[in-house]
Amino acid sequence: MANEITWRLENEKISRLLLHYAIPAVIGTMVNALYNIVDRIFIGQGVGPLAMAGLTLTFPILLFLQAFGMLVGAGAATRVSIHLGRKANDMAEKVLGNAFTLTFLITIVTVVPCMIWMEDLLLAFGGSEQTIPYAKDYLNIVVPGTILTSLSFGFNAVMRASGYPKKAMFTMLIGAVANVILDPIFIFWLDMGIKGAAVATIISMLLCTLFVMNHFVQKDSIVRFHRGTFRLERHVVWNILTIGVSPFAMQLAGSLVVVIQNYALKQHGGDLALGANGIISSVGMLLVMLVIGIAQGMQPIVGYNFGAKKYDRVQETLRLVIIAATIIMGIGCFCSVAFPKLIARAFTNDPALLDVTANGLRISLLVFIVVGSQISISQFFQSIGIAWKAMFLSLSRQVLFLIPAMLLFSRFWGLDGVWYAAPFSDFIAAVTAWLFLWYHVKNMKSKGLG
């Protein structure tokens, strides 16, 4: 089995190989997005606009916690695939064991402060007397369950990177189907409201975690847990964190952006604008996660072939991913600009919230077509182990360009200015990513490696 997987990574036609890895990865990331989106649809339709605003308040805290899960999970996945490409299976298993221990340690360190200072954080993030109770009801259940989220999503990435894309997809589907079934049961039938959405999410994550952990104790798995690998080793931990720092920084930046965005939205549009942003974020996340899924499908192919020094296969993989990502984002961009109110109706029927959401959606996703290539290039640098470039590109879109634009544009155009900051940042970040890629390819060719 192991020889068959590595042979395919090194020799099979790239387009066929990319489909093999990308389709399960796309389903997995879309399922990941559906956890939040399904919650927002049921809460928006069944609890109301204030509950939607309360749920939006939780985003910075949840993004913050998820960032630490990605720090370990994404770093471990990349390192495992590179070690397998170098035929160093023992090192891949050390990475796996160290990542497991790291996940528990980091979760404890991050969850406890969030629970202690939850209300203060929500107030700082733009909460009001009307919205904070909804946010606390959700977070009091979801935050302690962060360990399940980190284990299920992080080690699902390792499972996919080690040559099991279909199994990784099936793992995510288990949780998604469970969440869709449990949400209406707990929210409506048991009349638990927003608490019900949180309980449904945690139960779904538990099922995912049990399934993915079981994979790594099976004797026929390429990499699996061994007793001696759980003890942390400095160089292994360093190698995990230096790669994982890119998606970690991107997620952490996302948390910071949401905090600043919430301030601007509350100032210029009140709680209604907060609720609208929750819907807009859901649509954007759906498209972004779709592209991230394709990029994650690229990761084991690029990581393995880069380790094996087959650079022509690395370049061909990236080219196909950029084309696919651009087509997907183009379709999403057109639909969001042409039919914003129709999309918003999936989340709410409140007339005032519909109007604010439609306007924000049409502006925010105005040039979303360029985001596909920007994400793909950033993921490419992460996949070949150049963490600082991946991190810079991730931060450029969400921090370096978006935050200043948001603060400046909102002073001139109010609420519309908050929305216009997104397309401005998307375009500048995409241009930056292409410049980075052009320089990298030029440098590789000058060394006779391109």
C-alpha cells in the first residue's frame, strides 16, 4: 500500500493525481465550512437577527483558538508529506506523535484564558447587552470542545497528506452529516436555540475525532502512533511550528481583522451590520474553503515531488491549481454581485437585514476572482517549506492591506467603506502574490532547477 501511494505521487499524470487528492480535500474543507454555515442558517432562520449578530461576535475567539490548531495540524501535515517523499518514515511518525502532544498542551494554554475573560472579550469585540448573551450561550459550550476541533481537523490534514485523501474526506463527512441532522433537533425540537447549535457542533466533532484517531492506530497505516514518539523533541517541534506558522498567522490575522471590522460595523451600522457581516463571511468562507480544498489537494503532490526534486511536476501542479481556483472564484464573484439578495435569503427573511446584507455582499466580493490565485500561491510556498513567504502572503491580504483600508475608507464612506476595503485588499494582495511567484520561478531557473 505504502509503495503504491508513493509511486503514484512520483509518477502518475498530474491532472489525474490532482483530482485524486483535490476532490476529497474539497469535500473535506467544504464540510468544514458547512459546520459554521449550517449553524448560521438555522440560527438566522429560527432564532433571529440578534442571535446572528451574537454569533458574529464569537468569530474572533473561535478564529483565535482554531489558529493554534492549524499551527500544529498544517505544520505536521506538510512535514509528514516531505519526510515521506524523502523515504524517512520514522521521522514522519515522530512528527505525528509530537503533534498529538503539542495539540493538547496548546489547547489547555489557550482555552482557559478564553473561558475566564469571555465576557470582557465580547465587550471589547463590539458586543452589546442584546447580543452578548447569545454569544456566551454558544461559546460556553464550543470553547471547551476546542480540543476535539483541533484533533479532528489537524490530524485529518495529516491523514490526507500521508496518502489517504478519500478516508480524510469520509471523516469530515461523518461530522457534517451529523451536524446537519443534530442542528434542527437541538435548536427547534428541543427548543435550545443557539445553545442547541453549539451542542450539535461538539457532538459532531467528537465523532470526527474518534474516527481520525482510530486511523493512526491501525497497523496498515503508512504513519501511525508509537509509544516513543509522543515525547516532545525540540527539533521536531521546531520543524512543525515553522511550517504551521503561516496558516496560524493567517487565522490569527483573521481574528484581528474581525475585531476591527466589528468595531467599524458597530459604529457605522449597529447590530444589524454585525448580523449582515456574519452572512457575508459565510458566503466568502464557502468560496475560500473550496479553493483551500483544491490547494490542500496540491500539498501532498507538491511536498512529495519537491522532496524528490521533481520540479517539473511541482510547477505543473501549481499551474492547474491556479486555473481551477480562478474559475471557481470567478463564478462565485459573478453570483454574489448579480444575485446578492437571493443568496442572503438562505440565511434570513428579515427585510432590514436582507437589504444591508445584499449591499455588503455585492461590494465585498466585487473582485473575488483574484483571490483564488492568491490563496493557491500562498499554499504553494507552504507546501515546499518556505514558510515566511506563505506567511507574508497570507498576512498581506488580511492585515497589511485590509486593516488600513478598512479604517481609512470607513471615515469617508461609512458602512460602504467597510465593505469596499475587501475588494481593494484582495486585488493588491493578488498582485503581490504573483510578484513573489515570478521571482521564485526566475530564481529556480537561474539555478538550473526550473
